[in-house]
Amino acid sequence: MKKEEFVQMNEGGVGGWWYDARRTMLEKELASFLPESKKKILDLAAACGGNFDVCSRYGKVIGLDVSWDSIEYCKQKKATVLVQADAEILPFANESIDIVVALDVFEHLKDDSCSMREIQRVLKKETGKLIFNTPAFMALFSTHDTAFHHYRRYLSGELKQKIEAANLKVNFITYWSFFIFPFVFLVRKLGDLFQQKGEPAKSDFHLKIPDFVESILRFLNKVELNMIKRKIFIPFGVSVFGVASKID
């Protein structure tokens, strides 16, 4: 990821409504299957450490990222442990992690299947869980993805197949950001069309939107979050969210 995207992510800004929704989904899942006793939670590709506060309520947090820029940002968030390492080669013992949080990670990896196998290896038997999120639909691939150094976007069925090929069972998977899909498609296609040659790619999170628009986006997210809480499958959206468990 480009350094200016770390700055934008760390400051929140226009993407705050989206990150807040993602953290809400993360917390609901952590609360649903973690007992009161503290667990070891690995935040994979931790970026700016935006998930640390949520994860620390439920266990001991380990933040991992390959980027030193990320590690420097994460130091500000007081994580218990920070590890600079590749998500495709995890520096942890077999069956040593209770929960792996992989929110918008796999699309950054050249060999996503390798990372999924590593996650399966380090998760504890029977109780180990993976919480994941990825961007959806290659039709949306744009300068936004280029700015974030994405290799791909996923269909839910494709992602489920890859995760289960790593010997993990997908317990729930759905698209989300359903209501804004047409708007995002239009904005990204127009952005690509008017992208100047040689101009650095920037993510959507650099766009400025009025406060009332953000309020609408937050309301729409609440509707979708209520559907996801009830484990209702949403047929399409800008992202894919789900939970998997270790079966062997």
C-alpha cells in the first residue's frame, strides 16, 4: 500500500463510515464465539492498527504487517505485540492462535492460498476461527485497487472455495455494501476514464463527500449490519465478509 494511503487510513476521513461498519461486524463476531477468558488474536496485515481497540476487548492482540510504515503507525495504538512479517509465511507455531482477523488482506497477496494454508496451520484445533473481509467483483477493479496494491477482487463462491481448499470450513459468508454498489461502480469507471496519464492512483477514500451523504451511508450500513447479524446472505455488494473455522 502507498504511504499516502496509510496516512489517509490513519486519519479516518471520508472512509471512516466504511471502516466503522467493518469494525462493527468484527466485534459482533468476536462477541459471538469468544468466552470471557482472554484469547490470542492475530490481526493479519494490521495496517494502521484500526482493529486493535476492538480486538483487545476479547483477547491478547498480535499485530502483523510486512510494511515498516504499518508497524510505525501501529506503535501508536499500544498493541501488546507487533510483528513485521509476510502474511504468506507466518512466524508462529502450529495451533498457537485462537482467532485470525484477516480484514482486506488476501487481495494484497500474490499467493492468497498460501496465506490461507498458513492461517489453517497456526489456528488451534476445533476452536480456531478466521474472520475475513475482501473486496468483491473484478468489475469494480479500478485505480482504487491500484492505489491499495490489490491483485484481485473476489466472488463469494470463489473465496469460499479457496478458503475451504485450505481445510477451513466457511460458516458464514455474504456480500455487503449492497446499496451503494451502483454508485461505486459508476464512480470507479468514471475515475478510470478521467485518470490522467502518469497521475498517481488514489483510493476512493481521498474523495470528499458532504456530511449529509455520509449520514445516509451510515444509515444504509446499519440496515445491512442488521441483515448480517441475522446471517442473511446479501446477493451482491462492494465487499465480501465471512467467518470460517478450523476443521482438522
